[in-house]
Amino acid sequence: MLDKKAKYDKIYACWLGKNIGGTLGTPVEGCKEVMHLDWYPHLDPDGGALPNDDLDLQLLGLHAVEQYGVRLTAKDIAKEWTEHVYFPWDEYGYAGTAMRMGFTPPFSGMFDNAFTDCMGSPIRSEIWAGMCAGNPKLAAYFAWQDAVVDHAGGEGVFGEIFNAALEAAAYTNPHVEEIIEEALTYIPAECRVHRAVSHILALYRSGMPLSEAREALLSAHGRYNFTDAPQNIAFELCGLLWGSDFEDAILKVVNLGYDTDCTVATCGAIWGILHGTAGIPEKWSAPIGDAITVSAQIRGFRAPKNLAELTERTILAGKKLALEDTDRYVITYEDQHDFAVQHYTLPADADSHEAFLVDLRYPDGPVMAPACRIDLTLTNRTACRWLVRVHAEGTGIYTWSDDSADALIPCDVAPGETVRLSRTLLSACDGLPRVNTVNLYIERQNAGSLWTTYTIPFTILTPHRWYLNKQDTAVAGATVCFTEPAENGIYIAETILHTPIGRETLLFCNTEDAMRLELDGECILDAPAGLPFLPAYHRCPKEQRITLHLAEGPHTLRITITAKKPPRFVFSTKLFFFSPNPPAVVPEPGNFFSYIDNVCNLKLT
């Protein structure tokens, strides 16, 4: 059991180690070669830690707890993202687009997102571990709520759960191998994070030198994308396993390369938890100090000014949590395996253990093509029977029931029971906008009359429509896949891009194969084969992106891909401001954000 003084010291040291590691690793982030650093490669001349999303997003997590209480859910955290997070990078960009469209977690974290296996969520674990110091099960629960916002269905979820559980255990157990083994029990044995961590632990126990272990790990678990979570989570542990002291640990990790701001920051944080401030030499802490530097892309709430304030607020959140019945906070098997769902409670924001639950799924995707089917699961966790009628309506959209022509037949749900329904939504008009808000109405009956109506807004998209080798194809998001082989190896995708206003645009088309893109009959991109599939908003290969002024109205698009098998590509248009001296100071929200009102559709006029 931690006493008050020891807990404060360990939490403070956690945040200090996080800041030190982030500042050491940030300047060399993405380097895949073995390095030989022995000091910070860059320090702010004004002093202090370099800004880093690894800490920024945990300040957001703390703010979420302070706003919504310790019963916060992934939906609450998603509200924080939409309001306060303007990072466009990798999974942040795609999940941010989904949330701006109106999707909620966990579906928001997986929709059209190629980066769910990455490090954006494992780096956010310390806030949950600090709140739940000594209780890895509880830390894992909150890590799940956080991670599914932008990593649902991918290894990033398991990475954050693993890190949070390990760090929470480290507050009361100083044995590194034991807390690694304990943290592994909270994630599926078949996931890649589990396999990579188990592998690095086995290599350490075999007596293999770290240099050889690095190569063995990358051979078995490495991926091209330097932010891939399994390889990096294994690397963060190398400092704890092979390192002799704080300096040795963080230098060993940074010199392994890859996502170094993440790996070194997490290693430093865990070392701080294990050894307290006494385990962090002043040599490394003095250049960093106590102040917190927040990235410009995190806006709109009062962040802690320094590590002392952050520590105090973390402890206060933990005290509030200690008053709750924490036994009910658990991750279920379904949570670990079923991510294509949006969860709602009636009444809104009620405790899910004592509410009427509505789960919404799109079995054929969230698009009107030409209809959209939704599957509903109604679960009654209250103490009384619910008699309800269910239908959905939106502007130009109406319900037709799969069960009957009458969508308002009452549904009787007894306490403890679950009922499943399907509804098909049809369009009453042509030319729907790209993003459509539909209201799901749950009409509760009492004594044969209407008692009250609950309204759940959800999103349906007008699909992008492409002619893929002359085949009309509806596509939900930015990723387009040919399914039929072409005899000559030539794959042609055609559409009309409609933009509602003229604006500066970053346009990209990312594919592994040779690609030529024509806009209004003019070739604007001609890229060779062999480029990586890396459809990040800000770092798509330069040969596959262009910035231009896109005039209001329709524009013809023709993409020609030469490939040996049916290819895939990602086509996207982004907010971009030109500047002669980048990085530019640009109006909110800044560069690289997806336009959600552009639509590719041959049928619009």
C-alpha cells in the first residue's frame, strides 16, 4: 500500500520521466537505424521540455475526468477530441474525421482508419495508471475507453491496455519481469502486442545481447511504418530489462530507433514510477524543469502549468475514483473483439449498469447505397419492463422496417432481456449531402400511451461513387479497392469530385503501384510503383500528393494504376494553406484536415 508521500513522488517522477524521454526522443523520431546518442539531440533554447502529443493527450484525458467524472466513457473522451484536439497525424486524422462526421466510439476509431495498429494510444497510458495506482485491472478499463476512440480494432488498443496495466502495477510491485507478465494477462494472447512483448522478454531471459535482440524482434514483428505498436512497445521495455540505471535505460531505448519519442517517454515514465524522483538524475531533469509545454494543436481548456499541478490533479482524480464501486469497471470479451458498434444509454449518459442500452451497427457500412441497414441491440438493465417503439428519420431519409411495413410495432423488453431489431433506411430524394444526421427515436409507452421519446442522433454518409474499370462502385470512405483482375494489368478509376466552395487543397492518391492521376483532363500526379502504402494526411509520399487551388464545382478525376493484381488506393482532399516559410501559422484548425463536404459522385449534377 502506497502512503501519500510515496504516491506523490512516484506520480511526479512518472511525469518527469515522460517529459525527459519525450524531449530526448522527439528530434530523432522515425529514424530506423541504430543510433549512438548520449545526450539530448535538441533542447529548447528557452528551456523546458519539447511539446509532445504523448503528454498533451493525457492532459486531455485528465480534463475529461474532471469534466465528466470518473464514470467517463469513450463517448465522453470523443467529445473532448472533437472540441480540443487538432492533431491531423495518422490515426488522429482519420478518427478525427470520423468524429467530425458524427460517428462515436468504438466505431469512430476503426472507420476508414489504416493506422489502428499504431502508437497514438499506447502513449496515453500514464494518466490512467496514476489514477489507478496499484490497480492494473481498473487502469486497463480506462485505457480501453481511451484507446477505442481512435484505434478500435487494432493493436493500439491492446498497447494502451498493456502499458496502463503495467504502469499501475509498477506503483506497488518493483519487479519488472513480474509486472510485464501481469500486464500481458489483460490483452488477448493472439494479439501482436502480446506476441512481441513475450518475444522480447524471452530474448532477455535467454541472455541475448540487446543488439541481437533488436534484430530478432524486428525480423519477427517489424513493420515498415515506424509507428507500428508491437515493435515499439517491445522496444520501450528494453530499457527496463537491459538498462542499469535511468540514463542507461533511456539511451538504450532511443538508440534502438523507430518511434523514439513514444518509446523513450514511456520507458522514462515507467522508470520514474518504479524508482521515484531519486531514480532520475538531476543531469537529465535540470534542462527540462517542471513546466509543461502544450502543443498548439491542443486548445480550449486549462491545462496544468507544471508537473506539480499535474501530479496533484492526477491524485485528486484518483481520490474521486476510490469512492466508486470499481468492481463494475471491467473489459469484457466483446469489448476486446467487437468494435464495429456505437453504444448509447437511455437516459443519455446514465450509468450503463443501470440503464436501457442501445447498440447500433451498420452491417453493410454507414452509407446510403441506395439504402442503409442498421442493426439495433436493445438491452434492459433497469429494474422494470420497457415497452418501446423504434423508428428513424432524417432530412430526406425515412424508415422501412425489415420486420413489417409498420416500423412502430411495440417492442417489449423485460429486465435483463436483450432484443435485436433491424431497420432499413431509404432516401426520399436525390442529392443528399455527404454527411447526414439521422435521429433514432425510441418511444417509450406506458399504459398504452406515449410516455416519453428518447432521441439518438447518428450518421449516415452519401457514398463516394467510382467507376472501377467501368463498374459502378459505392465507397464509404477514402479507401477504394478494385476486386476484379484486369487482363492487361491496367486499372482505371473515374469519378467527379464535387467541392462546394473554391479553396486551397492538398490532394493525394496513395497506392503501392504505379499511378497516374488526371484532374479535369490534366495529369497532375505521375508516381512510380514501390512507394509505401502510407495514407497519412500529413506524410503521404511526396510523389503522390499535390497542393493546388480547387475551384468550386465539379471536377473530373481519372486515376490509372498499373498493377499485377487488383490494387487499392486512398484518395483524399485536405485543408491546406500555402506559406513561403513553412511551417505556417494558419487559421484554426490548421493544415492537413480532411474536407468532409467534398464528395466523389458521378450521379450528382
